[in-house]
Amino acid sequence: MRETRLDLSTRATGTIRGVACAVASATLVFFSALSACSSDTPTAPNDEGTGGSTTFATTHFDFRLYDGLVRADVDAVVTRLEGEHRRIVDDLEVPSMPRARVEIWSNEASFYAAMLDTVGTVYVGAKGYVLGPTGLRLVMLGDPPQTAVHEFAHVVTLNINRGFANNPRWLWEAVAVYEAEEFVEPASLPYMRPGSFPTLQQLDVSFDQGHWIYQVGYVLTAYIVEIWGMDTVIALIRAHGDIHGILGITVAEFEQGWHAWLAREYF
């Protein structure tokens, strides 16, 4: 059985954080219909109450807080985002990353109300989602710093391909789970057994239909990175997961290779 690892030859090392969050912080993406881990030091906050919210800016992010939150309440989120920014942007080879706007609520009902107002529906259980290539939202429940990093990874991928959101869903979530370092030990999952590993079709379902991709997305991306390299992950993002076009093999052949790798490395 393989031990948890983050030191793949083509990947920077790191510490696994918030594994359970991979399922709890389901990620949704919508584009509005209307038009202390890093050497980077956040800029001094410029707190300002605006319309019932507080705003401040750091080196790479513009924050807006609701429900009475203040800067001190979200310091852990700020630290994680600034600390992970360079690693994720460099990993995904985005040459010019725009500033990202981060909106945070403390109250789940308020968070859902904003979601309803923006997208016309509420996805119960979601702790975060993104609003295109420069915006993300989260609620201060579960593990907010981990949720923020996961959502930011989505934002970065949208700067590779603006049409990538949930297209396909299996790759959209797999890349974010990998970049957020949300590893789950495959042998701990009852459905992950040699001879019955999931297919991409089983992973490519909506949030309401299943959460397996949040649990196996890390090892799915790790397989691609180890066999073909991170450049291939980026190529797949640009090509909307076109395995045959990028890898030159069928989906069935890809699944067979991944399943054999899983059995060899983790079981």
C-alpha cells in the first residue's frame, strides 16, 4: 500500500491540509449575467464599511466581508490565499494572473440569499463557488481557508480557459482538488477497490448526483502528472478534457491505465 505523498517529481512539495473539506466544500461556478507561508507580505488593510460590508486589499486579493465580519475574523483565509497564490499560479503556468475579488459571509442564510440573488437557485451544502476568472465567494463554515484555496484554484484555471467551468466536471474538480492538496487515501473509500474503480463517466456528475470526484480528484490528477506531466494537465484544461486529442488514447485506455496505477500504488 502506498503512503500519502506530495513529492511527485514534477510537483512542489507541501503539507496536506483539510482532507475532509474535499467533500464538504462542494464547489459551484457561475458567471454573473450582469456585465504566513509565503515571502509575499500582504499590504496593510484599509478597512472601510461600505453598504453593510467591510473591504480591504492584500497583495493579490481584494476582500469584501459581510454579516459583520472584520479583517481579524478572516486572517486565516488571507494567510492561506496569499501563501498559496504563487504556487498555484506557477503550477498552472498562468503568466499574468489578475487580482481576485474574495467575498466572505459568516452566516449561511445570508450566503445562500446572495447565491439565490446572483444565480437564481441555492445549492445546499456548498461552502464556496466562483464568479468567473477573478471572483470567488465563501462562507465561514467548515474549513474556510481550505475552501478558499480550492476556489482560488478554480479561478486560476479559468484564466487558462474561460469556458472550462464544469466542462468537463471531472477535470474541473480534479484539478482544483489537486492544487488545493486535498488528498484522500484511496483505500479508505469503500467504492475504491481493484476491479471496481470508478470511470470518468461516474465522476462526471453534478454536485447533486455525487461527490466522488472530490475524494478521488487528487489521485486522478496525480496520475496524469506522473505519467504525462503538468503540461498535459494544462493542455487538457484548454481542450476541455479531450483525452483522445491530447493523449492520443481512448477514454477506456486512459481509465485502464489509471486503474492499474491505483492498484499498483495504493493497494
